[in-house]
Amino acid sequence: AGFALSVLFHVTRTEVCPASCNCKSLGEMKGLHVDCSSRKLTEVPALPVSTKRLYLHNNSLTSVPPGALDSVRSLEEVRMSDNPWNCDCHILYLKLWLEDISAASLESTRCASPAPVRMKPLRQLTGNELGVCNRLLPIKCLEFFWRDLILIAGTIITLILVAWALKFSKKLVCQIKLRGKLLGRHNSKNH
């Protein structure tokens, strides 16, 4: 019963219309029309999973956190224009998401800042214009490189030590056996 209640809670929670939006049913099993336009929103609200049409235009949105729109998988229409989008490295999630969902919305969504890309459509942004991404990537790569290098060096040193210990232990075993044989011969000669 607890599992059924938690599933029911999850379904109803993800199907609740955000307080800052107006939702209309598109008919039974056809999804929702979610209108969040012109509400002075500064962040994207939690959206119902069954959202088919999403209107977020004419707000104060500057970016969308990665993953914020992943739950709405069956969108047919989305509008995001007329927001002061900050087209730095953090806009990459929205750009890639719109490339998959709506070419028309990608074309009409324009940057407000920084100055070099002001009024440029999100679709036309290049990797060079997202300069922060270019600077972040090598640093992260170097961090992984040094971490991996240390792990590899540690593994090699461990293997060398194990091989040396095995070699030393074989010598020790051989010496013990040899001494045992010599002692055995020595004792047999004395008797």
C-alpha cells in the first residue's frame, strides 16, 4: 500500500499545474497546454510530465539548469522567445534541448547578453562564442589526466612491489628447501 501511495503521489505531483502557469487539457490522453508566458518568471517551474505545448515566452529567464526540462518528453510545441537569455556556457543545455525539440523555437530564442552575442539567435551560437566552455574543458581534462596518471603510477608501483615480493619469497623458499636438503644430507652422513 505504501508503494502504491508513493507512486500515486509521484504521478500527481508531476501532473500538478505550476502555480505560476495556466494549464488546459488538450483532451483525454492528449496532454496539457501549459502557458507560463508573461509571468515575470526568473526560473522554469516544475512542469507536468504530460505537457504537450509549453509557452515560456516574455518572462525574465536568463538560463535553464541542466536537466530542468528532461521530464517533458512528449512536447509538440514550445515558445521561449522574449527572455533575457544569458548566452554563456550555461546556455548550452537549453541550446541542445531546443535542437532536439523545436527548430523554430531555437531560431526565435535570442541572446540578451553578453554584448558580443546580443540579439543573436541561440541556433547560431558557436563554440568560440561560448568561451567559458572552452576554458573550463581543458581544466577538467587536466584534472582527470593527473588523477588517472596518479592511479596508473600507483598501480604500476603496486605490481612491481608484488612481483618483487613474490621473487623474494621464491628465493627464500628455495633457500629454506636447499638448507633442509643440506641438513638432511649432513645428518644422514653423521649417522
